[in-house]
Amino acid sequence: MEQLKVKIAGEIALTNDPGSAMKKWREVFGINQGELANHLGISSSTISDYESNRRKSPGIAVIKRFVDALFEIDLKKGGELVKRFKEVEGVGNGEKFFEAIDFPKGVSGDDFGKAIEARALANVRKLEEVQLFGCTILDSLKIILEMPYESFVKIYSTTSQRALLFTRTSTGRSPMVAVRIAPIKPAVVVLHGLEPDKVDKLAVRIAETEGIPLLVTSKNLDEIKKKLEQFKS
């Protein structure tokens, strides 16, 4: 876990928007401002000031306390997120199957969908409420045919609040079946290179049952990556 702590601390310390990075990681851990403030012995307004960049950039001592608090609070709640992080660390490298793009702050599902010029086929209203912290682009054929099941968790990096974008899909059924049986669910699923009328009805039904917004886009993949990289600036 020390490696992940260093990663989080480094992201906060090196970004031009430390407040957004702090907010991102607090939300990834599912901790509200009040919980964090109580644990640190400070006011909620202080947390809000840091996250809104109304206070000067936090020093390394503040960042260390902040990061340690995230892990300590999670452990008090049963340590489910910390346990998931450990599982990810223990899984072999699956990067040949996917490309993960992380966002420094939350991106609304609507903004994400517009950026990749996607059309929603299921759970359209829920898309308005979703906050994404990244997108993982997956080669659906390699995922289904080659990637070990135990490596699936690594797709999510550090949070399931991300979109999974499947390339080389013919009907969308296989990717949605994989999502259906996976232990962790994404916030959004995107089927790339499909026209809406070509999407299998079962894929749409699974998305509706799981409560996951399902999008389709035919936008050039390189252009999609460029758009997603803009969320990192």
C-alpha cells in the first residue's frame, strides 16, 4: 500500500490543481468531507477550502496526513477498498490488453459522452449523475479470448468510477456478459465502432439490469484518446 500512497501524494503535490486531486481521491474512497474533517480534527470548511484551492497548496506534511487518513478511514469501515487495491497489486500485468487513462478530477457522464460523440442506449438519466475518474480502453477480443479472469480487476486501476470502452465489438453482447459476471462494475460502458441498431438487445438488457449507462460511438479511436487526454489538463 505504500506504493499507492506515494502515487496519491505525488499526484496531489505535482498537479497544478491540488484541490481537485484531493477531492478526487476523497471521492474515490467514498469519504465525505465531514468524515475526513472529524478524523483529522479539523473543520469541514478547511477541507472545502483545500479542495476549492482557496487555501495555498498543501505542504507535504498536510498531504501525508490526508493520504494516511483516507486509508485509515477505509480500514475502520472494513477495509474493502484497501483490500481491492491489494488485489490489484497482486495481479500480473494486463496492460497488453487495455489502456487506462486517469482523470485528475471527476468528469460528468454527460461531458464524457459528448466528448466521444456517443449515443446512450440504456440508463440515459443516470448518465447525468455519474462522475468518472478515468476511462479504460479494451480490446474486446483479447479480453474475452486471452486475458486471465483474475486480471480483470486490474482494468479498474484505483476506482470503478470509470468508463470501460470496448473496441472490436460486433454486437456488444460478449463485453456486457463479461461485465455482468465481473465482481466489480464500471460506471459506464462504451461500445466502439457499432451503430445503435447493431447492438444486441441482450447487451442493452444487461446494462439496464445492472444500472449501467451504455453508450455507442463510431468516432475515430485516436480522436477519442485525444479528447480524453484533454480531461487531464
